[in-house]
Amino acid sequence: MTVGELIEKLKGMDSERVVILSSDSEGNGYAVLDYVTDDYVYELGDIAYPVGTPDVDPDDTLEGTPAVVLFP
């Protein structure tokens, strides 16, 4: 899902509702959304800082797709 698709899904919803994250597709756990960032890239089921990010160990970076990450 892209940011644009998410925005379209959220349009018209009550802006006072709390946002909950499910730990998996079966609903085995839930947490309140706490933090959103676009500092990461995604690649093969993993997230990391983009290659070339200042002050980040190169071993902690990926050449992935820019991503928005939602943290509980």
C-alpha cells in the first residue's frame, strides 16, 4: 500500500479515533500507533536506513525502496 492509498482509505473517517496496529494478519496482538517516520527503506522483509545516511554504520543500511514506517 502506498501513502496515497492509505490517505484515500482514511478520508472521511472520524479523525478522533485511535489508530491501532495489529501484530499480524491473524490479530494475535494489538498496539496503539505511537510514531510514524519516513527515515527508512524497505527490502526483502527488512527495514534500515538508506545507504549513505550520515552517522549510520554502513552495515545498518540497505539499498531499498523508500518507506513510511508505523511504530507501536
